[in-house]
Amino acid sequence: MHLKCPWILAASKDGRSNNFKVKRYCPVHKYYKTNKNKLCNSRYLEKHYRDKIVCQPNMKVWELKKLIKDELDMYVGRSTIHRAREKILKEIISDVHAEFKRLYDYRDILLQTNSGTTCVVKVEDQGEGKLVFNSFYVCFYAMKKGWSEGCRRIIGLDGCFLKGICKGQLLVAVSKDGNNQMFPIAWAIVEVENSFTWTWFLKCVTHDLELQDGRDLTIMSDMKKGLLKAVSEVLPESEHRWCARHILANWSKDWRGLERRNNFWRCARASCVAELNFHLDSLNMLGNGICESLLRYNKETWCRTYFNCDRKCDIIDNNMCETFNAWILAARHKTIITMLEEIIVKMMERIGKLREFADTWICDISPIAMKVYQDNMAQSMRFTIKWNGEYGYEVEDTSLRVVLKYCVNMQAQTCTCRSWMLKGIPCAHAIAAMHFKNLDPINYISHWYHKSTYLKAYLTFIQPVSNMQMWPTSTNPPIEPPPIKKMPGRPKKKRRREETKHPTSGKLSRRGMEMTCSNCGGYGYNKRSCPKKARPADSTPANASYIQRCEGRGRGRRKRNCC
């Protein structure tokens, strides 16, 4: 209670009734709220904003001050905020050195608790017994066995930056399970992303999964630095697909527009050559040389028409890796062992949840496969079937302006649209042919989407690991953290967005729109330089002075005349 405020409430316990009795009460309140509080000191800030500062160690004092003002509506001095921030950063730095020194111990405890796991710690000898961290790789036995028994032969590769006080990049190898969800296989921490680190990472993955030369494997990636060279060296016989979204981002720098973008996705999703040529002809009408610019990227790497049908996976983007990078975003802000442990815990919990998720299926086919199957079932109702008396069927689609005919072979389980072979799920034409012969199309869905195959991917569990304080003391040599390399220039605050991405909030940019004159409605100029603008008879054009300055001069500033 403030001294100048008359508000008071006095009560005491009655000995007879054991109730509290109000003996004095003044409801008048004359003390107003203030935005200063002595209890909000550096100790309080250190406790309540520790996670924020750990996730963003480069946060400025004024940014933290604004955050406190927005959340607590309270004024705190800069010196108080600075003291709290310095205490947390000192603890973080000490934790970083302590965790790097026990990386060998962490490797040993992982190998001890999870037998069959591969864990590699790579260091550089700086002389005089000083070891500096270089890279860390881990692939659990549960992931090896799950991929070899329950996942299709496709692996997505990608890298992402570490955002905390530990700098570097995280390389990941991710596949897809029977429900088309991500299935992380292995991950590694490296200093930089180049051909040498990608080659080392791919060699480790190849050894763990016994891929040999990649003859029965498909690699999905974007055009990462050094990744194309590493794949061609380590897995020369594999099918290498490029992420269509990254190709669109590069191609659309010269060819913008919603209609062009939609036509690009139609070309990428085309499953046969005739469909691809039709969409390329439509795209060619949207610009002179637009198709030649697109086909500079090898169409066999990003167009579904040329994909291998043995994988039973027709993805054209690398979203499985992007999903994993976003899933571990919070962990990427933390120190090295804390980050690795958080990723492992998330993987350990995910295996148990996905095994329970299989109990909710309404049939033995995965929900994602059932959705595709039901969509194809709805489309199959508009087709006309003609049977050759053996295994061949001619399926006519008369709902469009042009009559389209597709050939289905039930014995070979093929269709000329190639969608059935690419996905492993009967297409609409095949379903129409099966209904003609009173066959159940659900029996023709590939075994990769069955519950039994799905559960094989999550048959083995990841065992938990105790915290650092409970690890046995060892004689492993301590590892020093790598020196922090300061990059030239001012650090970027915002992520550089791709051309196809737009901000989720704020004012919509007018970039790429043609200038319009508000005076006459013409295009390519505004009302200031409008040719129809009324001027005196002896006046010069609005941009005459600019033209005079530019005539006879090159780019750059004007030089002063020296006398």
C-alpha cells in the first residue's frame, strides 16, 4: 500500500467462528499505476528472458528493452538490461567450451546406449595437443533399419545454418515413409558447405545405408554449392532430381508473372511427353524465348515426365528437407550438445507417436495414399471404357473439348499417363478399367503404402541418453570450439526471400508493375513527365535539365571545374 493512498483493508480471524471479519475498510483508491518497478532488476530479467537471449545472442539492448516494454508495459534502464544480458552471455560462452570439450564423451555415450549407431567426431590437430572441432556426424541404427525396410529408395539432401552462438551448417539426409511424411536418416554439423563437406557426408551415408554406387537410388536436392559434384562422385549411378521450386526461383528472375508461374508448375507436374509438350506450347505464348530460357535447366532433372518409375515417388520439390529444417528451428539456436540432444529427443518421441498414429487408420492403406486414391476414384466416373478382350483397355475422356485416349494394361499394371507407375497408386484411367471388370482398385496400391510396411520404418526405437553431469569421466582429449570467422560487411537481419515468395504481412510491393500516369492514363510514365501536360509555349520539357546533364557524360558523379 502506498503512503498517500487511503485505501485500506483490515481483517482478523474470529476465535469463535474461525472466520475472517473485516474491521476496517476504505474503498477509495488515489494511487495511480506507474511503469517503474524496483523488483524488475537484472536478476528478474535474467530469469525470465534467458531463453530469448540464448536463442538470439546477438540481440541488442534496445531490442530487449522494446520487448520488455511490449510484454510487461514497464520501463527498465539500459544498464539493468545490459547487466542481465552480460550475465547470460557469459554463462552461454562457458557452456559452449564445456560442451565442446565433452564431444568425445557424448559420442561414446551414444554408441553405448544405441548399439549399431554410427557417430563420427572429426577434429583438426593444431599442434601442441590442441584439437579443434571440424565436424560431427550421427546416424542411428533405428533410422538405418527403418529406411532399409520401410521407406522408398529416395533421399533428400539439404543444409541449413546454425543460428546460435555455435556457427556452422547442419547437413541432413531425409526420406519419406509410407504416409509421405518426412523420415530423417542422418545429420551432420560442419563448418562450411562445400564439395569437400558434402562428399564426406555422402560417403558416411553411403556406408551406413549400403548404397554402393546408388544404382537403385534417387537423390532430391537443390543446386547447393558443391553438392552436384559430390553426388556425381559418390553416387554416380543414382537418379538426381532437382527441386522444381528452386529452379522456379532462378528462372522467374527474368520471367515474372502469375500466369507464367502456373504454367511452369503444369510443366513440372506433367507425367507424360504429350502433356509436357502441350504445356510448353502454352508457356511459349507468354514471351519470346521463354521456353528456351526454361529448358536451359535439364528437364530430365525437374520434370515428372522423365522420372524413374521404380521409386514409386513422384515428388518434384525438396519439401521433406525443408520440413525437417523448420521442425528443428528452435534447436538450431542452442549450443552444440544441447542442440544435438534436442534433435534426438524429438526423433525419439516422434517414433512413438507415429507408431500410435498407425492405430487410427481406418484401413491398411495410409491416409495420404487413400486421399489420392479417392480423388482418382472421383475422376474415373467421367471416362468411357473399351476392352480388347485380353489385358488392354482404351479409356476415353470426353469431358474436355479435345477427346483424350489412354491405354491401360492390367497385366503389366501400366497406363500411358504414367501416373500409376510413378506413384504406385492406380490412376483414374486404371480405376475406370478395374471397375469395368469388377475389380477392387485398392488391391492394386503399392505395398509401400501398406500399414505393415509403414510400421517396419518405426520398428526400432531410439534409446534415451542421460545428461552431461551423469556421464562417466573419461580420458578423451578435450576439443576446442572452432574460431569464429567474422564475415565482411554488416550482418543481414532479414532473410533474403526468393522471387516467388511474398511477405506475409505489410504493404504489398509494387515491384514489377508498370508505371501508370494519373493524368492521361498512359503507361510507362507518371503525371510529372506526362506529354499531354499543359505547359507554356516557350517552356522546355520537364526532363530537359536531366537530359542536358546526362549528355556527353558517363555514369558517376559530375566533376567540378577547376580553375
